[in-house]
Amino acid sequence: MASSDTVDIQAALAEFSTCEISDALIKLGSPHGGHLPDIHMLSPADSTIRLCGPAYTVQMVLGSDTSAPKPAAHFVDTAPTGAVVVINAPPRVKNAVWGGLMTAGAQSRGARGVIISGRCRDLAEHRAASFPVFARGHSTLGQSPFTKPSEVNIPITIRAADVSEEDFPAVRVSPGDWMVADEDGVVCVPTELAKEVIALAAKGREVDERCMQDIRAGKGVQETFKKHRGK
């Protein structure tokens, strides 16, 4: 059972957009703002939803990898209630690593949604179930024989698909890190930074609200930013 502190942190984070959270992480010195690039909302059809919960991580490997460890059970069957499943697929594969049957299984176990550095399929089934699915894309191909799950609840490293780590640093997602996803994208908040992120995001929202009021009143953007943001 989640502690009251954990519940409070989750509720507070869920109040902020991914943009506000990334801004807060940048202020804390994160080189990537927690942003998992090029992962987009594919389900549900209602784009106003915001997914927020602790990460349950899954590392996929190529189907041809005979040396990789194998989970004792299907990773969906061991997804904790309230978790966000975060899947890291091998780069450049074109098959899906999540489908409609997995959504049904995850939903029945109380998982909140899935975030995939990779592809999904069965879009209509996810949308009919109103299950949050965020992925880099979709495919007609299933897992076999292309990929397979290897390890669960381990730290995973999610890299941008099209640039080097010098251009955009990889994001490390550890089990239990807070995942927040909405129509703007996906961010990962390390558990140890959550309270600082909440405080900075609240302050940033107040500043942006003052900026919006002045800009709508006809004041210049440069003048407004200097007044409220100090730059």
C-alpha cells in the first residue's frame, strides 16, 4: 500500500504539465529536463488526460539474443497496481512491443498506462479501453520473432532515436521514478527530486500566469520576460 507521502507527491505532480515539470528539472540542473524524446500520446482519444505514476520498467532485447536473461513470468502479469509500465525496446526495430491483449492484462491489474520507447499496435483496442499508451510509433507487427522481454524493474536508459548523446543526453529511468505524460510528451522525475520539482513547478506557473496577463494586456514579450523572469 502506498504511503500518504507517496500519494501526496503523485497528486501534486499530476497537477502540472510535462512542460512545467521539464522547466523545473532544467532549473535543478538536469541536462535533458527529464524529457523522453519523440514519444507521443496514441491513446486514449481524449488528449486532455495526464498520466502520472511510478515507473515499472521493462527492458526488451532482440529476439535473436540468446544470451539475455528471461523473466520468470510475463511482465504484464507482474505489473504493480498503480504503476506506469515503461518499456525500452532495441533501437531501430519496426515491430510493436505492446498490443491490445497487454492493455487488457495491465488494466485488469490496475496499471495506469504504458510508455514505450518503441512501437505499439492495436490502436483501436487501446482507445476503446481508454488506456493511456505513449509510444514512438505504431506497427502491424507483433513481438515475435523480432523482440522479447528480458528484464523487469531494473534501471533502463532511454536514448533519442536520431541524435547522439552529445546532442541530447540519455535519460535514466529507475523503478519507482515518477513518470508524467500528456499531449506535450513524457518526462521522468527521479524520486529524490520530486518535492523540489513540485515547488519549482508551482513557482514557475505563478510567473507564467503573470507573464500571460501582461502579454494579453498588450505589453511586449521582451519587457514582460524581463519583468517577471528577470531575462
